[in-house]
Amino acid sequence: MPGKPGGSDEMQNGSATIVAAIILGLSILGSAYFLGGAVDRASDRVADLGTSLSKLQLAGAAAPSAAKPTPKRGPDPAKAYEINVAGSPAKGGGEEAEVTLVEFSDFQCPFCNRVNGTLKQVEQEYGDRVRIVFKHLPLRMHAQAPLAHAASEAAKNQGKFWEMHDLIFANQRQLTEEKFIEHAGTLELDVEQFKTDMNSAAVKKRVDADTAEAARLGVTGTPGFFVNGRFLSGARPFGDFKRLIDEQAKAG
């Protein structure tokens, strides 16, 4: 029996329409899902941004109270300190000198080496009017410094502290036991005695005593100076030393 005209085509067209509608519906639902997720994610981002801005505002509000001036460390330059110089190597004037300049130094410190030229200017300018005293302060960051200080004390035992002092600074890149022994030979010391003293507990004790005194005074860096007890920090130019020395000489 022949079918109705166009019946099969109509059924096919109807099925196609239904399938297309289903696909379109799924597409709409999917788009809505993803759009919703994007909106949610965007909302989350906005919320995060708001939180960050709040934190920045709080930090900005706290900044004035947090930006307190850092208290100065070290001895007070306006105060006169008592320094124990008994037994320390000294040159220039004796105890009768108008001014005593005490230096806390580190043989491995480049600034201590640099200021030696300035101290020579002080010697030339003032002669016996100023007594220059050396105190040991090997800093923890300078691993080779302790033995260098011990070598200078070992040389002091044989009356050659300042000569060893100058040789060590002149060869600051070679702070080794072998080099110090070489210096001892150059200075015509008893080398065997020098080697014994350099590694002795007595010499270490003298170096440690100066380090402890520096800590008591609040000296944490090198070079550090006391001019008649008045503190002067760092490798200053000659003019700074002259100003303080003249002031102290006049006051005395």
C-alpha cells in the first residue's frame, strides 16, 4: 500500500528538528555552565583583589608607626670613656702626652689598612704630644685575623710590635702562618720563640682581653678610635682627627 505523500520526508524532518533542538539546548546549557563558572571565577578574582587592596591600605596606615628611627649603635661620641691601655703597644708620646689616641683595629680590615696613612700624619703633625695605642679587635667575619693579631703580639714579646704591624698590613693579602714566620725572620727575631708565642695561650689571652674591652665599650666595627676617651668611628680623614685632637689638647 503506498504511503501518504510526503510522510516519510516529514518524519525525517521532524526527527532532525528534534535532534537540532536537543543539541541547541545542550549548547545553551553548556554555555550557561561555563559562563556561570567564568562569572564565579571573576567574582572570586574581584573578591581577592578587594582583600589585597584592604591589606595594602592597612599596611599604608601602619607605615608611619613602623618607620621608627633605628637607634644608633656604638659608643656615644659626646661621652668620654675610660680605656685600659696598660700593657698595650704604644708609640709617640708617653703617659705625659697631651692626648692619647686609642685604636681598635683588625689586621684583615681594609679600612684599618687605609687609615694607617692618616695615623702617620698624626705622628708627623703632633710628635710626642700624642700617644697612639693599639688594641686588638679581630672581627668574626675575618677568619685570618686572629692569627695575625697573635703574630703581632708574639713580635711585641721581642720588642718589634710596630715593625710586625707594618709588615702585616703591607702584606694584607697574605695572612698566613708561613708569611708571619717569614716576617719574623725579616725582623731578625728568634723565630722558634716567635712560633711558640704566636700559638700560646698567653698571647691569645691578651688579644681576647682587648676584644672583650671593645665589647664593653660598644665598639662593633673597625677601625674604632678614642681620642682622650672621645669616640671617633671609621677611617676618617686627617682633618677629623686634627679637630678632635686639638679640642682635647685645648681642654687639657
